[in-house]
Amino acid sequence: MDKSVFTLLLLLVFAFGNLEAQSNKKFKSKKRTSKREIRKRQQEAFDKDDSNAFNPKQPMGARRNDNRDDLLWHNETANTVYDKASNISLVNPSRYGLKPGLELSSVILLNYWMPNIYLKKRWRNDNWYVSSKHGLYSATPGLNWANNRNYSSIVESAEHIPFILSIKNELLISRLIMSNSRCGRDQPYIIFTGGIGVDFGVPFGESDLTEMKGHFLANRSPALIGSGYTAYAKLRADWQMTPLLMLGGGFKYFRGDFSGNGALEHNMELQTLILPQFSFSLGYMLSIANYTDTNSVGILPFFDLTYYFGKRQGRQKGLFGGGMF
């Protein structure tokens, strides 16, 4: 072989090898940049909206379905309903998602006697959920209604009932326990919730109102009639027994400016789906307190109907990825 031809071939081999090495280097560099960009987009999407497809808790391509996470995330827990989702209840607070992590609620049935509105802000949502709840309500319409009908257990012939503004402030912390790892996203199986709060009332004018009588009223009197404050601490657990059945309950201890200065309440609630958008719940509230005008124990049964509408979280159906029906 001619020497010049051999030299030319040798130069071509070296040039090709160098070009291939540079190409591999650029490919790896682009690959690393792409991974960083994906992680950045995932985090930005998760911070913006926890139902986004980039949400690490939701599988890519998941479609919306009939899941009702509001059954699991009770209004007493630290989580909020989804953005633009809502439910309407008879007894429990009706809830509406203003935006991710911000919820507006009101007990609609009470608004005739006690206009009320509450705002819950979620500050953290991973294994620990942290939120604060703030609200305004007024029992003045209900006090006037009871006074006109001589309901002495609520109002004892008051001559003057001023406008009373009551304020609620509450801190809630929930913990997800026993998440099912086989599902497309983390689905809590049990949720424990703890919280502390204080309610106080401010009368705008002179008042001759006295403490309400009986369980579930006396311990809430200070805020309702504007005579002081009621502080409380609570513990709650919610258990998804099956994809269609939820059991929840807890304890709440009241301390404040009312007779006995302390009261313990316990509640239990069983909730199930009638239709994908309708749920039914049945439960009771038990009160234990040393009130002077009644016995030490009181019980109040209740039931509730809830209608759910709006956006649903995209995920696999059911607790273990099975169908809801």
C-alpha cells in the first residue's frame, strides 16, 4: 500500500473516533439536562396544582373517575377538597375548593339561626398535612328566634340581645398511616388527626344573656352569647374499611368560661356511598360534663346526606386499584 494512502486512512480513523466521542459526550450532557428539567417541571407542577399530571402522587395519564376522597379526608382533617370541587351536606359543613390548598366551608342548615363561614388553608401536604382554619359566625338570629318562642334552655327571657360576632381559630395536623403502595398514587388507609382551637364571642352592645343549658350548648355558650371564650383540643381517626365504607370518630375536650369549666365530647360516624355522587352517614355525639342543670351524660344521634360535584382527582379506582362498583 502506498505510504500516503496509509497515512490518509489513519487520519480518517482518528477523526471518526474523535467525532464519535464528542457526540456521545454531548448526548450524555443533554440527557443529564433533560432529567434535571423533568424534575424541575414536576416540582413546579406539584406546587401549582396537586392534581396535575406531573404530580408524583398521581400516575401519568391517569383519568378522572368516581373516587370520592372527601369521604376519606373528612372536614375535621387537615386536608382540603380539590380545586373547584365541592360537596353539599345537611349536617356536616359543605365545602368548596377555591384553589389548591384553600377551602371555603359553611354549615348550610344552621345559616338561618347562625350565619357561618370558614376558610381552611393547607400549609403542608405530604405524609404530614398541616392546615389552619378560621371562621366567623353569629348566633344572634337564633337567640332572637328562641327568645320569641320562650325556649328557656337557650335564652331565659332576655330583654335585649345585641349583635354578637363569634370568631374561630384552629390548627390541624393529620398523619397518613398504612398507605397502600400497590396503588398508582399514595392512598391513605388510616388518617390520624390532632387539633387545637379557640372560639370567642364579641357582643356589640349591652347584654343580659345567661349561659345556655344542657349538653352541646353550655360548653359553646361563651362564644355564642359573647361572654368569654372556649378552647379545645381534639383527636380523630378515619379508616377506609372498604372502597365504599368509611368509619371515623374522635374525642374533643373543651375548656373555658362555662359551668364546670370542662367538657368531653366523643363522636362516631359511619359513611357510605349510595351513588357515585351521593353519600349517606349515620352517627352519634356523646357529651360528658358536670353541668349543674342536667345529668352528666348526654347523647345526640344524627344522620347526613352529602352530594358531591366538581373535579375529581385522577387516579386508579378504589383503595387497592379495584373498581368502585
